[in-house]
Amino acid sequence: MEKWFHCTSHTYGAWLYGDPRGYRTRHHREHVEGDYKHRPPAGMYASQHERSKKLLKQPPVILTSAWRAVVGAALVEKLLTFELQLLVLSMSGQHCHLLAKMPGGPVPREWLGQAKKHSNFIAKESGWTGKLWAVRSKANPIKDRAHQLNTYNYILKHVSEGAWVWDFRAGVTTPESPGTAVPGLSGDDHP
């Protein structure tokens, strides 16, 4: 059974335990006040965040626009080899988003994991050194058509934040060449 998913993943060190922007523990093992929309009180988790930063094996990864293109294109390349319908993918400095209809079989995190692995190899061939990706990713099922359209437009809008974006209709879109992917969608031209 095929189903639509909004998948996200982050680069190494992008979202740490104790992050002042808010964070979650795996499987919500620990209650954490606030989230990225409603941040926890300043300094509430400062000691946890400092400890997390000290445990990093390298500085957090923030991709330049050139690396966003390399990594984003590699993700798209690998995802398109699977039997899934990829509508849009954005690669920002520290995270990627994608919207895809995925067939039965491996869970969506496994599909994205294979694409991340491929992008890591491509980046290393292009001169990248060190870690690239954080462990795991997140896959949220799309509930209905309105949710799908909101997700699609949300991912496209990342180009205004400097993201490299691939869209099934327009191909590659960058802040330097916005193409047709930036304006909001209307009418029957939705995915």
C-alpha cells in the first residue's frame, strides 16, 4: 500500500540535546518544556546543551550553497532510483525536507537513510571530510489532500531561506534562480 510522507533529516550536530530552540528525547523518554515554536525558558537546559556540544566529534555541519546542491542532487538521484513518487525536496544548511509517495516495504526512514548514505558517498567523492548527517530521520504520514498541499508549499518556500530545491515540475530551484517553484500554487496544477 502506497502512502504519502513528509520526511525530514538534519546534518550532524544541527539539533542537540538541550538545544535552546527546544528539543525532544527519543521516544519522548523525558518530558521537555517548550518546542521550536514555543521555546523553553532561557537557560533552562543550558547545562545539557553545553555537555552535548562537548561530546561532538566535530563542529556542527552547516552546508554552503554549493554543498547544498551536491548533497540535494545526490538525495534526489538516489530517491528516484526507488519505486516512489518524489514531488519535492529541499536541502538547507542544516536540514532536508521531502514529500514522496512510498510503496510498501521498507519504512520511509529506511528509504531516506539509503539516500543519505548515497549523498555521503557523493559528497566524499567531491571532497567532503568528516561526518555529514545526523543519525535517523523523521517521516510524518500525510493525512489528506490539504495536508499534502500545505507540505508541498512549505517545502518549496525553503528556497527563500537559501535552500536548494528540487521540484518535480520545475527541476532545480535556487535562491539565485527561483524559476517557477517559488510562487504559491493555485488551481488544478497541484501534485
